[in-house]
Amino acid sequence: WEMDSTSGVNRLQTILHQCLRLLVGVGAKAHGVATMPLLRELGIAPIEAMAAAARTRAFLKAPTLNTCISDLVRQPSRMRRNTWTFGTVRWLDRFARASAELAPNVRVPPAWRSLQPRVASHLVKAAVWGRFETSSSACTNTWSIYSQASYVGNPLPQYGTGIPAGDVAGLHIMIQLRTRVFPTARRLARIHAMPERFLHHCHACGGDVIESIEHILLECPRWECHRRNFGALAPDFNGFVRRFATSPEDINALLLGGVLPSLHGATHFTGNGRFFQLWRQALPHIAFFVVHVSHSRNVLLREMGLGPSRISRMGRRPDG
């Protein structure tokens, strides 16, 4: 790995970004897709963070090995150009001092040599990941929405084990909705898969309103029957959300398992609070709701002859 730059990992990071886009159902080279929410949602660290963690763990573990690398680490040679062993010492010293500014929530202590290799590598990984998130390239509107809704602490893939196929499809669509890659009419019109007029009009209800994610799930009269069914299946959760949230953006965040900034720290919205108890109980119904809204919407798009052919695979109705 490179000593002081990210040039050695840029190519691998590009490949990872392309794989993430394919994983959530958009093109590998699709424009306008923020990868930082995808990394957080799927729990995949940037290549730069993984490389820094591996380098730290290898250096701290090397003195305990019965190989020649233990001697090289204990007595690093000093050269005009940095070697891997001597350069790593300087890099970690500098990184420990700067970690408070790079990632204020995660600090690498100056006495990093006394840490266990696994602990030190975890701290370095978290600090580099935090720096990656605060970089100018990562600070997008999508990432701001994702982080403000606190989806980071409640990733959806953890609920994908041992559930029906229909719920898995719903979780996949919920990830698209969270990370703002769901193929709304506005997004499709921007890539010229739909007529330009749909940049500002909803194709489903015909209203002079942008077809946003909030409009699809909460406002569009075309899908009111699906909303009524969901309200009947999860009345306790629906009533709880309506009690604390008023705007479409707030309701959408709670529906997808997030917590609004104004509610952070409230008793009902902690990890084991009433909200998350109700949300976990309602999750199969939420997945059922979004997958059938997406399916009905795709059927309408095909009937209208709009959208690319690949969107028919997104939100496919589950068997039964």
C-alpha cells in the first residue's frame, strides 16, 4: 500500500463503487449515485480504511512473529527514502496526532505502540473511514440526508437472515429508498429514460409535483390503496409515527428505520425504545408495502411504455 497517498487504492475503490452500484440495482457507471451511504448501509469500509487497518495490525503484530520481519520492525533501517517499517512508524505517529481533527469521534492515542494489534487496527480503520466521510467528495446531499436520519445505527442487511423471499425483496427496495438510488421518474428523466417533462411531473397521478421518494410512499393518490392496507396491518406503528412526525420527510425517515435529529436521545427512540420495538414488529409489513408499491409502479411504467427495461426487475412481486 502507498505510504502517504491514496493513489495505490484508488483503482480498487473505483471497482468497489461499481460493485456497490450493481448490488443495489443501478448501472456500474451510473452517475449521481452517492457511494458513502451504500458503504455505511452494507457495512463495507472504504479500501483506504481497510488498507490502513491491515498495515497497522501487521506492523504491531510483526514483533511477535518468528520470522525476519520481527527483527526489521524492532530495528528499522534509516534510509533517505521511507521503507515499509520505518515509514509506518512515522505514518502512525503523524496519524495519531492528526486523528482528532480527521475524525473527532474516533481518536488514535499517541501511545499506539501499547495497544493490541486488533484494537489499534480498528481505531485506525474507524478514523480513516470518518475522514473519508468528511472529505469534500463524500459530502453530498444524499449523504447528508442519510446521516441526519441516523440510518447508520440501524442497517437493514442485519434483518435479512431467515425471512421470507418477499421480505428480502422489500429490504432491497428499502435500501434503495434509504440511499436515494430508487428509480424515481425524476432520476429516470435525468438519464433520458423518460421524457423530460417528468422532471417536474408525477407520471402516476399526473400532478404538477416532483415524483420524490416521499411523494411515492406518502402522498401520491395512485398508491393510496397500498397505504390503507399497510395502516391496517400495522396500526400501532402507524399511529406512533403520526404522533411524533408531521412532515413527509420526517415520516419517511421513521418508516425506513431512521431517527430524526430532533428526536435523538428521546426515551422512545433509543436502541431498545418503544419506536424500534414497533418498527421491528412492523418491518415485514413495511417490506410488503414497499415491494407492492414498487411492483405496481413498474407495471404502470411498462403499460405507459416508459423507463428502461431493467426497472422491471426492481421491486418484482414475490411469489404468492
